[in-house]
Amino acid sequence: MTGGAAAVHVGALGLGSGLLALVRPVFHRLTEGSVLAVLSENPQVREDLPSWCRLERHEYLGLEVQGSGLDRHLIRRGPHPRWDKSIANPSSLPEVASRFTGLAPRGSWVERGLPSSPFTFLSSATTAPNEASKIYQQGLLAQWDVNRDIPWNEIPRHSPVMEGAVSQIFSFLAENELAALYVPAQYLPLIPPVYVETAQALALQLADEARHIEAFLRRARASFDNKAEEDSGCQTPLSTVSTGRSLLSLFGNHDFIESTFMLSVLGEGTFLDLLSYIEQHSPDRATAEIARRSKLDEARHVHFGLAHVRQALSTDPALFGRLESAVRRRAGDLAGQGVPAPVHDALIVLAAGSDDPRAISQGHLAFGELLIQMRENRIKRLLHAGFSPEQAARLADLHTPNFM
Amino acid sequence: MKTLLIGAVAYDAKVVPIWEGMREHFKDVGVDMDFALFSNYERQALSLLQGHIDIAWNTPLAHVQVQRSSEGRTRSLGMRDTDRDFRSKVIAKDSVKTLKELEGKRLAVGSRDSVQARILPLHWLKEQGVDLSRVQIVAFDSDLGKHGDTGRSEYDVLESLEKGTADAGIIGDLVWTQELAAGRVAGRGIQVLATTEPFDHCMFDARPGLENDRIEAFQRALFDMDWDNPKHRRILEMEGLRKWLPAREDGYVKLISALNEQNAWTK
């Protein structure tokens, strides 16, 4: 801001035809008490400018007629609005977000006087992982199209047993992805706009889930082709209480970090191994491609979740205990559950490739290896997040047998 | 302390949230206050004089009226920053270039109880030498009893100029400047012919005999309101001010002479 005096030429503009667009920006740069000369060729301004000054709390000092039709209006600048400049630097994330900057983006001055905003995640340490922007960009580049990018016409007519297994698996995957869509969505409107990169990364993650749901359901229904169970010869996919309870238990937690930890680090982390398994044992290229592409997205989600949890843990050691008890609470609620039977069986048939008993035996072995693989990778991710080996092993075992 | 009962006229739906917000703020600063809403300023003025309410939020017309009826025993307590130095505008189409040319033309004016859109500017025009008996007055007596608070009659005046049912009109500078700055007047061939002298607008009036400590409590709560406080800001915006200011009387002198000259006092 500058003090002293300034002048602005407004030509023949009137107050109602653009004059203010020239005067107001100059006023904004002047300190309170500075005098602005408005040079006008429009005599109407003599009537309108003093009234505007009164309305805007500036002091109209008077008019000097300059000759040749030029008026020189003098105005003393009134008090400025009070500006909150705490987010004026666009590249600097405040450690604590103000409740009173509304939806103002970083890189702006915010007029004081806003009511308190509904955003509740006000700490950058627990809300804004440094990687958020990078992960958002990666996500943007990795978007794919269910219709275009999956070779749907390469799905052959599988045996009813195989097709039933694939259908069951993808229906189960879609059910899980619905949870992955809804649960994090509740946090989106609680992230203050100063941490918009987290909101953007999360929004893209939700878009990924929406796409997965589309792809998984389309694959699950491929053999039905609008036919009922009897006509297709395939078993209609089953949705069990154990899957439903496991997923619904994620809705009961309203803590962003705890949710991220259970959903993204443990749940989606486990899904990476599941999707690899499905890709590896897919009976056709289209099915493999769905699993492969979804896995790439999920890997990004896991990476984001890990970055989020790691950063939070590095600033708040008490969080280790909180995360462990959140997992314990959930495990307590789900006590006595195993891998849902229809999913268990379908995954074995998938790996077996048929219902031949010898093949099924191989499939059973492959499935056992999958569970071991899942546990080992969970431990690796927990270690990476910052947990001790003992904690990591405990938490890996407490994770839901429903995978997510 | 006994609950302060404040009267306000319900000229708009926003009056309810304004006064509920005010009551909450008064409570926050330890002043027990409630409000009563009236449908018109005449009834509110009467209630103040009869002691049914302690304080009335009055228009300039109601303000000078209660002062006169109580023989100066009411007390003026405070006003909005925007109530000071209010002016009216005489606006006209191209066919009228000077005030004198209003004679023989149609002049749209607001309600007969609107100080800014009728009472004061007509008095002022007469002082400027305009022979009002030769001016064809087109009156918009809308929202009578509200003393011009709704602004309805001022918008009616603007509209009549646009429609061509009047050649000139009178409007308060607040409505005029807001319409102008919002770009709603540009290109319609309406210009300001003259601006009246300044006068003051609304006032909080205390009934005769209201105790000093209660007056002080009211003023303490009122002047404590702060534009930068989000809770207060919402109320102040709706009420159209940034700051409450102490009362002053100079700004009503012209109105009193206008009412004398127009013989317009309520009996």
C-alpha cells in the first residue's frame, strides 16, 4: 500500500458505467487517510461520487473545476477492510488452518469477518501429506476408460463354474469399492481449502473407485447378459453378512487418520495382493486387464494413505496407540469371522482354472499362499509407516479376514 | 436489572433475525433485552410514549414526532453511521435539465411518510424556488406506516421514470447509489439533477423516564458491536451499517421545518 496522494483519470465514465472499476483498485492500494484525485469529464459524477463516498465510508473533500470540462474530485480514503494475510503465500501451507478463511484459496487476502467454517482438519501434519499434489498429478495421468481400455469382446464363454467364480469375485470387489467410495467421501468437505491438494487427491481417489465399481460390476454381470440365473447357468453372486459387517464397521469411525489407516493402508494394501492374484489367475485377458488397471490405481491410494499416516505418525507418537486401538476395536466387532465362504471358494476355483479335484487342490494351495503374501506385505507396509516389528505383526494379524 | 424492551417495526422478514441476533449479543454482554415488533411506526411511537416499551428504533419522522409529543422528554441514544448525512436525489430524464424545469412536468415521489423520498426533498425543492403548485406530483404511497423503510416507493419512482410515467423523481441516495453501483441504472437515460442538503436518519429513542443505568446498559451493548466480529457482522450487514454512533440532533432541524411547513405532524 502507498500513502500520500494519487490520481486516476476516469474520462467520461459515470459511476454506473465503469468508473468504480478504475477507482476502487487505486483505493485498495492507498493507505487510510491518503487523498485520491479523480479526474473526470462527466458532470454527473459531481452528484454521484459524494454519495458513493458516504456509502463506502470515504471522505469526499470537494471539487476543483480545472477548466476545459475537467473536474478534479478529491477523496480521503476511509478505513480499509481488515485483511487476514495468513494465506497470502500460495506455496506455503499453514501448519494450522484458520477457521475463519472460509473457502478462500491460498494466495489470497481474506477479509476478516467471515463466520467460522465447517472444516475440522486444521493441522497440516495430519491432513496435508507433502506428496498429495504429486499423487494427484499421477492420478490424473493414469485415468482410464472402462469402455475403451478393457478388451470386453475377448471374454470367451467360460464354464458355468468358472464364470460363476469370476462373477462372485468381481461382485465382492465392487461391494468393497463401494465402501472405499463412501467412507473417505465423508472427509472431503472437512478438509480446509488451504490443504486443497489433499482434497484433490481424495476426489480423484473417489473417481477411481467409481470407475472400479463400473468395471467390476460389468465383469460380474458379463455372463448374465440380462439373463436370470437359471438361463445363464451361473450362480448369482452372494453378498454375505461377514462382508457387509466388515465394510459397515468402517463407517462407524469418523477419524480421518484412523479411517485412512484401516481403509487405505491395511484394506487397499491387502487388495493389491488380491488383485495381483486375480490378474495372475484370470481366465481371460479382459479380466486380467481389469485387475491390472485397478491395482495400479489402488497402489496409488495405498501410497497416498501411507504418506498421510507416516507424516501424521512422525509428528504425533501418541497416534501409534490410537491406530492400534482402532484396529483392535474393529477386530473385536468382527470377532469369529473368516474369509467369506463364497469368496474363499471362488478364489480357489479361479486359481484352479476348473472344478477338477486335482486342479482345486492346486487352487487351494495358491489361495493359502495368497493369505501368507497378504500378511507379509501388510507387515512391510506397517514397518514403512513407522511401526515397530512387534506392532506391525500384531496389527497385520488383527486386520479383517474380509481383506478390506 | 429489569429486561429492556425494545420496539422495532417489522418492515421486512429480516427484522426478526436482526433482533434475535441483537438479543443474543445483548445477552452475551450481560444485558437482558427483548424486543416487540410493530406493524407501523405510529403504533410504536404511541407505545413508547405510553411506556409499553422502553426504547424504540425510530425513523427520522418517528424520532422528531416522539420528541415533539413528549415535549422533549424522550432521550436519543444512538444511530447508525449510515444515518448521518443522508441525502436525497432529484433524478430526471433528458427532458428536464434544471430544477426550475420541473414546473409543468410530472415528478414521481415516494410515500407521504418517507422522509427521504418525499417530505424533505419537497421542502428543499421549495426552498430552491421551485413552485410545487405547478409540478404534477405522481405519488407512490406504498407501504404506508413503514416510513419508507422498505424502499418500495423509491423503486416505484425509478420504475416510473423508466416506463415514462414520470419525467423526474425523488429517491434517497442510498437506494440510488446502490442501484447505480450495481449497474442497474446505466443506459436508461436517468441522471441526477440535484442532491439535497444532508439530513440524519434513524434513531434509538428512550421513553420519558427510562432509568439512567438501563440507558447506559443499552448503549454499552450497542456500541460494543464490531464489524470484524462475524456474529455481529451478520446483524450489522442486515441492518445496513458498519458502526453504531452516538446520537446527534442537528441533522433533524430541516425535517422539523419541513413538517411545520407542510403541516404534516401527526396530531
